[in-house]
Amino acid sequence: MNKFLIISVLLVVIATGLSAQDTHRIQLANEYYGQGEFDKARNLYDQLSADMANIPLIHNNYLFLLLDTQDYDEAENYLDRLLKRNPENIYYHLDRAYLEIHRKNDAEAQRKFSDIIDQVKTRPHLVRIVANYLLNKQLTDQAIQAFSEARKTLGNPYEFSLDMANIYRLMNEKDKMVQEYLNYVIQNPSNLKYVQNTLQNLLTDPEELESFERLLYDKIQAEPDNNVYAELLIWVHLQQKNFYGAFVQARAIDIRENTQGSKSVNIGMIALDNDDYNSAIKIFSYIIRQYPESYNYVLARMYLIRSYEKRVRNTYPIDEQEIRNLISDYTKFIQDMADNRNALEAMRNKAMLHAFYLDEKDSAISLLEYIIKQPNAGSELIAKSKLDLGDIYLLDEQPWESTLLFSQVEKSNKEEVIGYEAKLKNAKLNYYNGNFKLAQEHLDILKQATTRHIANDAMELSVLIKDNTAFDSTEAAMRDYARTELLLYQNKTDQALTLLDSMKLKFNDHPIVDELLWLEANVERKFGNFDSAVVLLDRIVQEYDRDIWGDDAYFLMGDIYQRDLENNEKAMEIYRDFLTRYPGSVYVAEARKRFRFLRGDLAGQDQEL
């Protein structure tokens, strides 16, 4: 055969030439076949196959029936008759080769398939038809052969890359799959997002991401100016929560494309959102030094102060002088920015430091009220400032003022993220007041929120309430616990600890015990009593391993050993064990990243720029 013409199964065209009797018998034969009555179906198909007009309507069922009943000789005779009448029909040639598979004559089948592949390899649309046929028959190796030989013949190493990636995906050959997705995105850079989204669903094991990372480094070494590889490596590092590694690639793209640090700023913000404030500090410091005249300079200054703030607030015990230094930094920034939006954002952050760390609530309220009155603040910043003001009124024991502000923001922003945040704050306010039913009504709505962190916070509080009230009709333990959380929120630590001690005696056999331990451990850490905190957390891990705080407690133990006690060996031991003990935890990616860093895999990440 020199060439193939595609003869589609056009039922409408064929059916116009059929008699009513044939149409009825075809329908009856197909029904017999579908019901497994092969003898009756065979009798009808034998008769119908004598008329070529019937073939398109019976071919698949008739051939499968012959193969299923192992009547291979008749199947061969049938296909030979078809090929004699239609020698250019590619499907009949493929069926003839497939017959040899059923005969266990694999060598002959492979010879026939190879001959077909050789005939179509210069015509991409025919290659895909052949490959799809082979895939439908689960002959994946032959499908790969069809694409590979055509790729060589056409002289394009990227041809059929998406088709081959999908086949390797079916075969679970992920290294080859990834290579083909790379081929695809190199040929079509606009499809980078599609490839990233696809790989996010497919590369679920950390080892697979690490393998992809090594492959990308090899590619970048060979083609250092190829931004596609750099973009993918940024994506891999972000999946691994290696934000500094992502920045290194972003910095290179910024330099090549002269984007004044825009890509680096985005990585810094992601690092800050994920509490990697040390990486964020390095990234924003670099941008300030490197691009002092750029539009990213102001953003970098702002976010650098926020990064330092986050580090100060997570270094225990919190140093009051460091808080005052941050306020001074914000004040200088506000003066330099002269009441623009960035200055107002800085003012908002400054207000929260005054309120929650220096007990200067009046100063905080004045700053937030000033922002709310500014016409250039914008609706979102005004709404955020109102929520902050509500938080401070709660801190100042004015819950009615708080709920008025929360409800105002919620009503004005019903379907927006800030509106959901306001609803969550109202739910927590009801929780603090012991009105668990009303709180639960809010939380049930918020569990469906599109923003993950709001949905997760709502789910967490909902589970806490349900777990500790389901078998306690008095709700006494839950009320005391909510009261304790409110006292801690209001920085009334001594009262909170007294209530905690009382609860441990009163509810020593209540399901709330692990929550009490968790709360007390965090208080001990806040005051720098790290060894005491570890003892409490270890008790949660040992006695309440599978309860809600099990993975939180174990991860926090690792964090304390790493950050506070500077015992990297013990921290690394905990992170390594964490990965097998809590494989489904939300902390897995962070635990793995920290373990790799402490082991030295991410050496260079902590170096100054």
C-alpha cells in the first residue's frame, strides 16, 4: 500500500442505501451482541456482511465477536475481503495487524504495525489516527513508536510532544512525561500555565518534584537565557516552599528582561505570605539596593518593614524595643510617602503595633479613624481599617462597637473576600461570648468560602466547637475555653493562665484537654519558656496523636527546636519523622523544606546577597 485514505464511518450516508429489512436485522444483531447472545448475533452478521453497504454499521461488533469467539480464520477471511474492496482503508489494515495479537503472533503483528507506521509517518493527521487506534487497543509502546518515527521523519523534535506526554502519563513513566511537557511548552510558551497546572496534579510525590528540579537545572545550564525553564523552576521551588530558590531564578529573569525587580517583588510577597520572613527580608533588601529609582522601590521598602515586623512578632519573647523600632520605621516611611496609599497602609500596620504590643490603644484608634476619613484611601483599605478598628475595640472590651464595625463591612462587601473576613470575625465574637449556635451558623456559610484560609479557619473553629459540645450539654468547658482565648487575645495572660489551671482540674477527662495543652504551650512559648512548651506539646503528640492538634503540636515542636532552642539536629529529627507520621498534614511541604535546609540540600539559601 502506497498511501492511505481515511474512510470515515458516515452512518447517515450509508443508511440511506439500506433497506428497511437490513436496518431491522442490523439493529437486532447488535442487540444480540450487546446481550451476549453470540450465536444469534453471529448468524445475522454472517448474512449481513455479504452486502458491503452494511459493513460500516456492523464492522466493529462483528470483528470483536469473531475475535472473542476465537474464530481467527473467519476474521482473517472477513478482513481480507474488506481490504480487497477497500485497500486504502487504514482501519482495516490496523484491524488486520491487531488480529495477529489475538493469534499470539506478536512478531507478525509488530511487522504489520511497523509497516503501517512507515506508510503514514510523513502525514501528522494520519499518524494521530494510527496512534489513537493503538491507544484504544492499549498498545502504548506501538503508539509511542508511531509518534517517535514520525517525529524523526518530519525533523521536528517537538512534534507530537503533548500527545506523547499524555501517553507517558497513562504509562506512569513520569520522567518521560515531564520531558514531553517540556518539549510542548518550549514549542508553545503561551501554554506555560497549562503545563504548570497539569504538573501540579501529576507530580504529587516530593521525589518527583526534586527530579523535575534537577532536570530543569540541566536545561538551564545548557540554555541559560531560556525563560521558560526559569519560570518552571520558579514554579517548582514555590511548590517546595523554597522561596529563596524561586527568587534566584526570578532575579535572573528581571535582569534579562529589565523589569526593575517586578518578578522578585512577587516572590518576596509570596515568601512573606508563607511566613518565610527571612527570605522575604533578603529579597526586599536586594530590590531596595538594586532598583532605588524604580516603581518597585516603594513596595520593597514597605514590605521589608512588614517582613521585619513578622520576624519580630514570631521571635519569643517579643522584644518591646524591637516593636518601637518598627514603629519608627513605619513613621519614617509615612513621612517620606506623604499620605499616599502606601503611607496609609503603613499607618494601618503601625496602628496594630501600638494596640497589640504596646497597649497604646488610643493612638491606634486615632490612626485608623484618620485612614477611614481619607478620600484617597480606597474602599478596600477603609474596610480593612474598620475591621482592625473592630479588633481593637474587642481588645479594649467594647464588643458591641466591634460587632457594629464587622457587620458594617460584611453588609457592604457581601460577596467579596473582605466581607467573608468580617463574617468570620463576627463568628469568633459570638464564639467568645459563648453563643455557639449563632457562631456555628456563620461558620457553616464560611466553610464554603472561595478563599482557602477563611474556609480553613471556619472549619477549624467549627470542628473545635462540635468536638467539645457534642457530648457536653452544659457547654461549660467550651465556654471557659472560649473565655480563655478572649483573655489571651486581650493580653490578660495572668487571668487566662489561672482559668487554664482551673479548667485542667475541672475537665481532666473532657475531650477539651488537648486544646488546653495546645493553648498553654503557645503561652509558654510566647514568654520564652521553650522547654515547658515542648513538654506540653510532646504530651499532645503522645496522648492525642490523632486528634485535631496532633500534627500542629509536632510541627511546632520542630519549630521551637529550630528557631528558639537552636537545636537543629533535634529539629531535623522531628521534621523527618513528621513526614511519615502525618503525610496528609498541611505542614508537610514546609516540614520537608526545613528538613532539606537543615540537611544542607538548600545550601546557599541563607547567604546574604
